[in-house]
Amino acid sequence: MRSEFVVPTDLDTATRHPRAAAPGEPVGEHNPVCYGCGSRAPHGLNLRTIAGDGLTVWADMAVTPWMEGGPGVIHGGILSTAFDEVMGAIPKLLGANAVTVHLEIDYGKPVSVGSTVRLHAELLGVQRRKIFTKAVAHLGDPNDSLAIAHAVFVTIKGREHFSDYVENSRAADEYRPHFTP
Ligand SMILES: CCCCCCCC(=O)SCCNC(=O)CCNC(=O)[C@H](O)C(C)(C)COP(=O)(O)OP(=O)(O)OC[C@H]1O[C@@H](n2cnc3c(N)ncnc32)[C@H](O)[C@@H]1OP(=O)(O)O
């Protein structure tokens, strides 16, 4: 499958954080009401991302009828959200808080409603605060991809980054004590 995302040639390697989820363990939700991974999100994907070997993660997503875009196939924006979420677990393996600054998707084949898509993400490398990732969506054979995604995440200081917004959260009561000086 074709992707024109240009991966910098001078990326640094990174190591797994000693307290990161072990291979086979869930990486864990970063926000219980997150649209992508939150177990208490009223609407959303409820994705459960699992740590893989090395600096990789994966998640399975059942493509249910509410995800429909074109007749009988997934909406591209839903797949994009899933990619963002799964690649967003890579910084957690590094022990970093990070947000997406760039997300790029190459859609190769339609994804049928009723299928279960596996999303597999890996770290490409880091450069200062930037974390470069790649992910592939497939139906069981990673070499037969449905779509490929690339994303760049930038590390943040969570408290500073979200302090102006946390009162808008459905979980504001839980977050407030952590944001109060
Ligand atoms: C805590 C876990 C949450 C996970 C949620 C799941 C993923 C998400 O959906 S996150 C939500 C969507 N993303 C956002 O809202 C982020 C909005 N953006 C921002 O707030 C700011 O751009 C922020 C804080 C990330 C970076 O700003 P700032 O701290 O000023 O850094 P800045 O100097 O601009 O950029 C840092 C580096 O990233 C690079 N960069 C910034 N934007 C981009 C971009 N769009 N593409 C590529 N590189 C970029 C910069 O060039 C710089 O690189 P270098 O080290 O080479 O100079």
C-alpha cells in the first residue's frame, strides 16, 4: 500500500519506560471519558489497547453499524480516530504525556461493517519532544493492510496543557484536585 509520509532519517531511538505496561497487558485509558479509550465515555470507541513486544501496541475494533460511512463500510473519520488513539498509546510506553500534532491516513481498501479490524502501531523514533509513530489496520494479515497511518506526537506537561480546559471535562470533579495548586 502506498504512503507518502516522509519519515525523518535522523530520528533517535527510545527505550520502554520501566513502569510501562508489559507485553500482553492493557496500556490503560488516559482519560476515563475519552472518546477513543474511555470506559465511561457515553459515546465512543471504547478501545482497549494492548502493549506488544518492543515499542508496539495493538487493539481490535469491531466495526459496528453506527460506524457506517459509505454504504456498508466504515466512515474514514472513525478509522482515523482509532488510529489516533492506538498510536497515542506509544508515548505511554515511553512514560511520556503527549498529544497529537500531525495525523495522516492512507486508506487502501474499504473496511466492511461487521468486520473486526486490528490496529497495530509502532514507534518510529523520537526527535526532541516529537514522537513519530506508524500504524497499520488489517484483518489478520499485517502484510495485507486496509489502511496505514502516521502520527507525530509532542510531549506536554499535562497539568499546564489542560488547566484551562479541565472544567469542561465530564470528569472535572475527579480532575479538579490534581489541577488545584
Ligand atoms: C495526555 C494524552 C492525550 C492523548 C489523546 C489522544 C490524542 C489526541 O487526540 S490529542 C488532541 C489533539 N491535539 C491537540 O489538541 C494538540 C494541539 N497542539 C498544541 O497544543 C501545541 O501544538 C503543542 C502544545 C502540542 C506544541 O506546542 P509547543 O509546546 O509550543 O511546541 P512547538 O515548539 O510548537 O512544537 C514542538 C515540536 O513539534 C513540532 N510540531 C508542532 N506541530 C507540528 C505539526 N503539526 N507537525 C509536525 N511537527 C510539529 C515543532 O516543529 C517542534 O519541533 P522541533 O523540536 O523540531 O522544533
